[in-house]
Amino acid sequence: MLRQRADHQVSLAFASSDDDVAELLRGDAVHDVIGYLPAVYPEWLGDGGFCRAHQIRFAYIAGAMANGIATARLVVAMARAGMLGVFGAAGLSLDRVESAVDTLQRELGPDGPSWAVNLIHSPAEPELELALADLYVRRGVRRVSVSAFMALTPAVVRCACSGLRLGPDGRIERRHRLIATVSRPEVATHFMSPAPPEILLALVERGALTSAEAMLAARVPIAEDITVEADSGGHTDNRPLVALLPLIASLRDRLSARYGYEQPIRVGVAGGLGHPAAVAAAFAAGAAYVQTGSINQCTVESGLSDAGKRMLLDADVADVAMAAAADMFELGVKVQVLSRGTLFAPRANRLYQIYTAYPDLDALPDALRVELEERILGAPIADVWRETAAFWRTRRPEEIARAESDPKHRMALVFRWYLGKSSHWAIDGEATRRVDFQIWCGPAMGVCNDWLRGSPLEPLEARSAPQLALNLLEGAAVAARAQQLRSHGMSVSPTDVRFTPRRLRVR
């Protein structure tokens, strides 16, 4: 409802029932009712085609947080709230991932709410990447979120193209839908183009695709949903959304015209979405859907330890840093992590500095060896190597053989021990290694904390992933209504668009 004071200042009043409307229409001593603005519902935000394709109510994804931090419990909660949750399969064994798939299929049923799992690029373990793809195809996982890929691999192509067929109307139908996270146009090009013929041919030759599936694959993009990832937690290029989104959208338009796709490619966004204004801005910029990550780590459904969650509660927007990544350490890839209350980032970067400066562990000066063992690793290098060797002997024995012939690789594996263990210490809440916690985090966490301060959702025990999502979407709808007024030249008071978080329920 639009109300105007004697000084012509316009304000908004929100009505949630017929009684509220009647009361507002009567006006008061200060305001006159001058108009009525139709409702904007949270489920109207974004692209309705995205919701129809994935059979969800809201154009919202709770993204995959690695090592199972995005738990099956979180995915189930999001699914039952009408949104898409992605299980954080990255870093987990094949057995752990299959167990999660079992849980999701049992909890949600074959015809129940939609859900997804993650497939992350694993250059150090290509066999695991392929095994996960085989698992998803074999178990009929309908939605796969792929991330951290720099180019297409056989695993991605198998997931995308397995089960392609012609429907009764002559259109190509997909059995598996890929949601690809990208932050560079060259990577986006791979996912918005048809599968490379050489990869299709290799998959057909090994029986992973049929000839019919490979032929249809030439007519569709690898992924029909592309998530443009701006400045975010974990793997990120720290790109600003306002520059990256229009670039990828323009690329989408050119590639769609070139290949003449029957179905549109949808472009969503991730990164920095910890406040309703940010979510509203993403939708206003043309995002088909939004995806959150960092803020979901600090929820009751998250697999992060309570100690790690409480560290996130204190985070501000600047309390993040870039640190060497465990999965792509030798390539110099970095991830964005929490810096407040933990020394992980400087210690991880110190390890990479040492790795690039010395040929092997035996070449380290005594003083540097002491620094490594006492201040970073927290254990003798020999003990770390024994534990590392035992891990790889059961997971990928060829890594041990390579380390024995390549001292530089042995050093990389020892350093990756710390990088890998640090995230597990945060998940397990290992009190003796608190200063080494690796917690993936972007600036969205800081703005979310500020927004929730003083509200019913501020306490850790009150923060659930669906509640955060519903409040973000409701607040974004309020902001969208205010923008409708501004677009007609009206001045809107900032207090009218300030959405206070509260307990909401899915109607």
C-alpha cells in the first residue's frame, strides 16, 4: 500500500491479510492512501523455467560445501522447503558419497522433492572423478553440480550425455541435468557448447555412452544451467558479479545462436549473497537463480563443527584471505577461507612458498625444517610422511610410487597432508588444532552476520539453511517492490525496504 504524508513523502505499508488491507485503506491522521502496489512473491523471483526444469518452488540453490559440510540432512531440509540443495561430495571417498546417495534416495523417494550432488574436478585423482560419474549414472542421480573444472573431462561428459533421448515431441530429453559453476568465460564456453567429439568417441568405445546418445550430444550444451561464481568462499577468482554476469550472459547468447539450441541456457549467480539486497540485485541483473554457500556453513544442518560455526559467527566482510588449495596445490590454485581466529591462510601460503623454493624435503635448511615441524605441521616430517603414505597406499598407490622416484612430489604430498587435515580438524572440532582450522568462507558471511544481528535468527541454534533462504528471498521480494516504485520516479524511504529476519514457514 502506498501512503503519502502532508510533506508528500511516500512510504510503503505491507499487508499480509484482508484485515490489514482494510485497516490501511482507512488511512490515519498522518498518511493518505494514494495507491496499491501488487504483491511480489519470492517464488516469482528468477526464471520460472529453472524452477520447472528442476521441479522446485524457489529459484534458489544451497551449494555444495566440500567434505560433506553440505550434509544429506541439509539437502533434505532444502528439498522439503521447495529449494535445491547440493550434497558436498568433494573430498569424500566413493563409499561415503554412495552412502549419501542412499540416504537422499531413501529420505526423499523416487518421486519426491529434487536434490543434487557435487562432482568436483580432481586432477590428482582422475579415477575417482570417473568413478563418481559412473556412480551418479548407475544410481540415477538426476542433478549434478559440477565445479572447479578448467576444461571438460570424460566424467563430466558422461554425466551430461548419458540417457539423452528423443521425447514424443521430437525434443531431446535429459536424464541427468548438470549445473556448472564457472568464473571465467573460457570455462563457460566449454559448458555452453556441445561435448567434444573426441571425448564422445572415447566414451562410446569403452561402452560408457551409446552411439545414439553421442549423436544427440552434438545438439545440446553440456549444461543448461550455468552458475556464475563471483567473490565467494572456497575456489574463487574473486571476480565482481556486476562485471562477470553480463559477460557470461552475452557469451551464452552468442553460443546459443551459433548452435541453435532448442532449450535455453539459464545463467544463475553465486558469491556474495548474504543479504536480501544482494539477492535482489542478482535477480535484477538477470540471474535465473541464486546460489549460496558460505552462509550455509553456519547453520544447524551443516557438517562443520560447533567450534567452526562459532568462529563464523564472529566473521566480518574483511575477515577472509586466499590460501593454497589442497586439491590443486602444485598448480598454485588458491581458495578463499576465514582468516579471523585461524592461522591457516598464512601457514598454507608459507607451505606453497617453500614448495616453489626448494627441490625436495632433504634440501631444507635445519631452521626451516624446525619451522615446518613445530609451527605448521605440528609433527615431525617423518611421521607426517608415514601417515600420508598409509593414506595413499589404500586410495591411490601410484602416488607413493611416484613420490619414491620424484622427491618434489613427495614434498607436495607432505604439504598437502596439512592442507587436507586442516579442513577435517575444522569439521571435527579438533581443539588442539583450532588455529589451523581451514574454513571456506567469502565476504557474504560478514554481511549475513550483520543483517541477522539482533534478530531471532542470530543465535547459532536458530540458523537453519531453509530459514536463511526464505528470509533472503522474502527480503529480496520487498526490495523488488520498492524498485518498482523507484522506476516510476517515486522516492522510497530506506526504512520501508529494510527487511528484518524472522521465523518464516513455507505456505
